[in-house]
Amino acid sequence: MPVDFSALGVRKFGTIYEGLLENEISIADADLTTKKRSGEQVYWPISDAAKGSPMVVEEGETYLHRASGARKATGSYYAVVRLCTNLSLPQQ
């Protein structure tokens, strides 16, 4: 389903963009569940989880998870205004 981002301002669009950059897409090499670690939900192999833990990602499926934190460690937080402006313009 297409999403119309044209109503978003450049700053709001940049915030969304930066949030997406904090994540990575992976393919599950095992069935996964989630558990809380340091106050954050993380994916965990269901084989290592407590009995009865719900499966949330099946082996072979893609899933979105928090990145390693390398961007945060290097201070790489910058959304190019020109890029955001072009992406937020309505298509004609």
C-alpha cells in the first residue's frame, strides 16, 4: 500500500529517515522469539528461550531489528535537507 509522505515537513521526514537508519533487515536463520535485554526488546532463538515462548519470526523470514549502534557511536546523524525535500514533494 503506497504511503503519501507529501504532508510531512522536511524535519519530520528527516526524523523518520533517521529512525529507519537505526535498524537493519535480516533473514532469520532460526525461529525467533523476543525477550527484554537492557530495557529493549531483542530477537532471540526460540530454542534458547524459556519453554512456551511465542514464535514471532519463522526461520527464513525477514525481520527488522535495531542496528549495532555504530551510527550512534560515530555521531552520524544527518538527514540531507535536499533529499528529504525531494522525497516529500507530491508526485505529479
